[in-house]
Amino acid sequence: MPTVVKDQSKRTNEVLQPLKMNSAKVVQRKKQDLPAVGPRSMETEQSTSKSKSKTLDLNNVLRLLEGHLTANLKERHMLVLWKLLKRNQIGFLLKDLSGIAKILNICADKGKDQPDYWQILLEAVKICRLPFLKERTSDELNYAQEGIDFISNLGCLMRVPEAEIRQQILESVISLYSSVDEQIRDGMDSASKSKPGTLPSYRFTLLTLRLQQTSPGYRLQLLELSDMAQSLVLSMSTLEDQPSVRLQLLKTLKVLSGFSDRNCSLMLNARGAEVICLHMNEDDPTGQVLLSSAEILWNLLERGCKDKVTTQLSSMECVISLKEAFFFQLLNSSHPSDLQLRNDLLVITTLIAEHPNSRLVESFFAKELMPFITFPELKTLDPLVQNLKLRFNHEDLKMKKMMLNLLVLMSKDLAALQIYKEGRVILALLTLAEPPKSTTELRSTSRHWSSVQQEDLQLQALATLTTIAPLMLDDYMSYQGNARLLLLLDWCTGKDVFFGQGHSFHGSGGKGSKKSQMRHCIRVLRSVTSVGEETVNQDLCDQGSIGQLLGILMQMESSTDDDDAATLEMKSDLLLTLSALCENDMHRKELFGSEGVDMTLHFLKRGCDKFYSGLGHNKLVLSTVDCVWSCIVGCYTTEDFFLAREGVFLLLQLLVSSPRCVHCTVLATLLELCDNPNTPPQILSWSDDTGVTAPGPLLALCDNPNPPPQILSWSDDTGVTAPGLLLHLWRQEEEELGVQRSKQGALTDVQKPLLTQYQEDTQLSYPADMPSAAVLDVSENLRSKIYSIFCKIGFQDLPGLKTKDYVTLSIVRRYLDFKVGEVWQEISRELVLDEVQPISPDEEALSNICRTAEDNARKVMEEQRSMLERQEQEKVGEEKHMYTEMKTHWRQQELTAKTWDSYQAKTSNYEALKKVKAQRRKNVELFRHRPGDEDLRPEQHFLGHIVAVEKGLDGGSGPAGVRVTVARTSMKGAELCRSYPHQNHLR
């Protein structure tokens, strides 16, 4: 046994001998260098650094700490580790970080049994506050991963239970965000305050400063790429008995989350939002824990993934923790900073309410919050509310507005509506929405909101009613919501002096007027009537709302102010409200009357010139067309007045000038109007030629259900007629849908006369309770509406059509046949996809139907081919006629040119003139009568005059019963008469 011990001690001495020799050399060199005065040469410094690197090689230190024989030599460990810290007193080299991290982990593990190692760890963590060192510029890139791993390992050291070490780790993390000068100054101060012999002297620090330091930005990059933030979050649960460290940890997490998005992401991966929220109510006399926790949550919401944060905070435990923190601040806050913290917690609660799985109702947070929301509008006996001290300052106003906004968000949960009903939320909102009280009434109460605050709350309450009132119509009616809103609307249109401030979000555009109140009041009426509850709409109509709303519209139109976004929105909402009230009720349409029709026509005349202005003209156009459909169509009184005022022409003009998104609504309205027999003649008499339509007398005849054909065929050559416009829209729609057509618009495939590109791409089998693609096509595009309008106005004798229009018209005429065949083809295809074999009679019927559809398509193709051939022949004939006219024109020009040349020759050349005169005399002599020619001419006679008329013997009438005696006169005698006119009476 002694022999074994002696051998073991011998081997230990052999292992430690190199370290002893190296340490002796280090001590001796230090003694030789210390007396030196002045700077040393560069060669001496380089040799010193090389010897030091050899003296304390990290691999040797690790072998010493982990060796099987040297692992328990504590004193030797202390000596070597202190020397290691001396060498790195101004920071660790980048290349040494990997070994330093291993040494720190060993010290952390050994410190559980021997606390002296934790002292080494503490001093090493203090050095970590200083910048890393580099020997070359390329070290930052070469040792970047070692730096990332070192910082991640530093975060893992939070497992050490020593409070001072944890405090230093957190301070080291915060120091990464400080400047270089502050880091060096802090390192020097710590070196000067250290015990003698524990850290090297200040002179040695100055000598070692010749190494390059990494920039703070580089260390921040390493920190963001490391897992430090995640490790700190995970260490939160181990700090329950160390409140000071916990507070420092929260401050550190606040810094990390406030400067880096990636740190926020790492914290959320460790469920940082949930961990922070669960520990925010722990005992803390200073109140800094709750404040820091709220700031961390804010940073996570702003820089991290909002969905992850709200998901983590939506758990039952987090909501309860947040509820306790909020009510504590609500009932105990007096300082402005505490009031701000209270509002911050309420904002976080609002964001949680947006999450679909929030537990605000299940945790009784919403129920306990209701009395505070309705205070001070509603009196309550709740002791907690009675202890609430509202100061009616800016922070209290923000809290009140956020509570009203929270009502809107929680209304998505139907369980919250019952809580609203019990808390009389609708009554509180209607009370807030009332017109502002007079100064006398305000003085009667000691504490109240100011006029500006009252305006903000009034607008916020109206905005809240817009969402909640349609969900709680029973409470809305029981508290006379319609009457209150109509009274508010009367106040808005009155001439009372009121200067709106317009500072709030809901008050934009209403500064100095009541426009904001009117805007939100009309919004509430629109949202309530759009539900379609008959009792609510009937109550509004019984109170004269139709006439009141029309009067407001006329008043707004008569004003000289330009239409801004708020005004256009109010007009659109008023039109939609009237549409909801008058739809499906004939009596209300009669109440709409001629004033409503005039108002609608006025808006239709505006057209779509400003459709894309961005102010809301597009909504006004659509709401106007919807008002025509709901308030005019279906009542013959309003329809006839609308037609007499050329409303159909305005709709057709709107169809020309509007974008494609409006065409469906306009065509549907025209189709509904076509049920009136006076509508088709007006559609056929319309022409798009800058507003010129059929003449006045013809329009007067259009009141006849069967107008003359001249009216139907009339059109101005300069404009497009209604049938031509509809066919043009048909071609545009098919081009948009990708239907196969030729350049002339004719059919190209008899099997796909109407098939769109979407239907070709979706060859699926649909369930029985789901409409197929062919059926959906009828309602999703304009072709069915255009076909229905043509069924009303007819397919024959349509004015203003060209050959291309007739080609399209042949397809429109057979639209229903093609659509039926398409549906049967779809049925056959689905049977094949479902592998269903029909019985023989059904299969034969399917084949016959498909064959009939193809035959119809072939007939249409043949008809279109004949139309196109006829058009081609007409073009050829017109071309020939044009060329004939061109030839005649050129021939006439040639004759004119020859005549002019001859004239010029006669006037400019005397010899030529003499020749022309000689030729002219010769021609005269040639045609002059010669002597004796008159006797040679044969005597010619001509009918002179009737000598006598006698009736026939049979006494009949007509040519058969009349005898006529006619005298003849010879040409010779006629010449004698011309020679002797005085003897004419003798003849």
C-alpha cells in the first residue's frame, strides 16, 4: 500500500513539474521587468506575450482541472486560475473564449461543494463586462462562433445559485449596450479596488492595452445571435428567493427586448410573455417589478410576433394575473406614472381581447370590469366602484375610451353580450351619446368631464354603439334607442352654436361643427337598420325617419361646401339606411315619393367621373343604385315618376361611364325595372351621344305599352344604342372569363359554347347540396342579366346594330339552350368522375341532350358564318364601288386637265388659235343646211289636238264608250306656222 501511494505522488509531481517550472519563470521575469523605467522595445513585449501564452496554456489548465489525478488539487487550481485572471484583466481574447467557457463551467460545477471556485467565477464574470480582445482584424470573423457560444454559456451560468454571480452576469449583459470608454473605465475601477494580489496592477493593464478591442456593435451582434435572452427567461423561475436579482433580471430583459427583434423572438420561444405575466404580481415594495414587466410585454408586442404574445397571454393564469395587477393599479393609483401603468395594462388587456381564445369572460375579468365601464353614467352600489376616485384628467379619459373600445372587442364573444345586458351597457352608451348639457346643468354637479372630454366620449360611445347595438336590439329598443338617435340627429342639423374640437380619432373632419356627431349617428342608424329587424325599422318609420333622412340629404346637397370624405360617407350611409327601410315594403316606397326620386336622380347625374378619387364617390354611386333598386323598383308610382324623369337613360349612361365593378348592380336594377311595360321602349330609344336621346315627341309616345316601330328603330348615327351597349358588355365579359371566341366573336367549339376558363380548370365532382361551376356561373357574371334584359326588349328589329353585334346576338339568343346543355354535360362528366354507370335509357337521354346542344351550336355557327360572308360580300361591293368612283374621278380630272391645256394653248399661241377657229368654221359649214334638202325630207306628222269627243252607242263609260277624233299636223305645216305666226288663227 505505501508503495502505491509513493508511485501516485511521483506521477503527480511529474505532471505538475512543467507548470512549476513555467510559473517560476513567470515570477522571475516579472521581477526582472518591474524595475525597468520607460517603454520597452516591441521585441521584448512580443517575447513576453509569447512566454505568457506558453506559461498559461488553456489546454494545460483544462487538463489540470479535469485530469483524473489533478482534479482534486484545489490549491493548485486556485493558483493557476488566479494567474489566468491576471493575464486577462482587461478582457478575454477571442481565440481563448472557447477554453474560458469550459473553465467557467468547471468552476460553476465545482463551486457546489467548494465555494472558493465561485469566487473565481465571480471575478471572471466581472471581466466579461469588458470588450473582447483580438490580435488581428480577421479574428472577429474567424472566432465569431466561439464568441456566440461563450455568451450563450454565460447565460447558462444563471444556474449558479449565488446571488452575486447572477447579479454580475446580468450587469455584464447590460454592459454590452454601453460605450467602450465606459467599459474600460469600469474595468480599471474594478482593478484598482481589488485586493492586493488578486488582480494585476494598473501598470500591467496599460501595457496590455496594446491589443485591439472589438467594437460594441460586434458584441451586440454576438449577443443577438446567442441564446442569452432565452436562458435569462428560463432562469426566472429560480429567482423566487432573490428579489433583487429578479428585479435586475427584469431590467436586463427590458433592455434586451427593447433593442433587438431577435431577442424578442428568443424570449417568446421560451414563453417569455407568459413567464413575465405570471411573475408580475410578486411582492415588491418598490413597485418596479410590475413596471418592468409591463414594459417588457410592451416591447414583445412591438418588436416580437404579436400573435405569439397574445396567445401566451390568453391563458387563464395570465388573464387572472393581469386582472389582479390592473385592479390593484385602478384602485390604488394616484401618481401620474401609476396612472400610465394602469392604462398600459388596460391596453395589453385590449390586445388580449382581440385573440379568439381569450379568457376574459371565463376569468370574470369582463364581469368585474362592467361597473367601472358604466361609471359615472350609471349609479351603482358596488363598493369597489365607490372607492374609485376619478380625477377626470387626461389619463382617466384615456382609460374611459379604452374601456369603451374593449366593449367592441369583447362583443365577438356571445357570452359577453349577457354580461353587457346585466351591466346595462346600452343605456350607458346612449347616455354618453346624448347632446352636451348646458353650462347650468354642468355646474349642478361638482365633478364632471370637460366639454372637450365630453365630445371625445360622445363620439367614442357612438362608435361603440355602431358595433354593439345590432347585437343587442332588445336592449336598444327597450331604452328607446331610435328616439334618442333621431333627437341627436335633430340637434346635429339644428342651428345651435357648437364648436367641435375635432381632436380625437373619431372627430376628424368635424372641427368647428357638428359633422362628426352627425357622421357617427348616421353610422349607428345604418348598422341598426341593416340587420333587417322589422320592429326596429317600423319604429323608425313611425317616427318619420324617411322624411327626416331625405331632408338631411337635401340640406347637405344644397350646401356650398365641397364634398369631403366625411360628407360623402354620410350621404352613402343615408342612402343605405333609406334602402334598408324601404326594401320589401310598398307603403314606405310611397313615402319615399317624388322627393326621394328627385334626390336619387340628382346623385345619378353626377356620374362616375370621380369614382377613383379615394374620397368615397365609389360608395356613393353604388349606394345610389342600391337606393333605386330598394326604394323605387316595385312601386308603380315611384317607377313611373322615375321613368318620366329619364331615370333609365341615366342608368344606361352610368353603365357606359362606370367601371366593371358597377355593371352588375346597374344591370340588375335595369332588369327589375323592365317589369314595368314603359321601360323597354325607353331602353330601345336611348343612344349614347353625349346625352342626346330620342326627340321629345317620340319620348311622349313611349308611354304607350305598344309604341310605333319608328320609335323602336330610331337611333342617332353618332351614338351607341342600348342593344349595342349590352352586346359590347357581353363581349367584354366573355373576354374577361376566357371564353373561346374567334376574332369576330363567333363560336369556335360546338362542345364549349359558353364554357369559361375557370370551369375548364376546375373539373371536379360537387356534392348534391353544393352548386356546380355551371350553376354558379349564372350568378357570378353579367351574361345571365344581359340575356334576361334582351328577353324583355326582344331580339328582333333592334336599332343601331352592326354585323359584329348580330354575331354576338345569335349567341345571346341561345344562351339558355347552351346553358342547359352545359349543365347536362357537367352531369355526364361528374358521373364519369364518380364512376357511376347510368342505365341504358338514361345514358341514351344524356347522349341525345348533348347531341341536341351540339346541333344548336352548329346552327348558330352556320348562321354566324352566313352573316360574316354577307358582311364580306358587302365589303367587296363597297370596295368595288369605291374604286369605280375613284376611276370616274380621275377620268374627270384628266378631261379637265386636257381642256385647260387647250385653253392655255389658244390664249398663249396665235397660230393655235387660228387653227381652232378654222376648224370651228369648217364644222359649221359642214352642218349648215344645203339648198334642196328640205324637199327631200319625208313628211312627218305628230299628234296635234282632239277635234271631237262623242259617246258610244252603248252609253257606257270609259274608253270603250267614247269616240275620239284626232287631227294630225305635219312637220312642214308647223314650220310654216313658225314662219307666219300671224296666220295661225286660219289653221
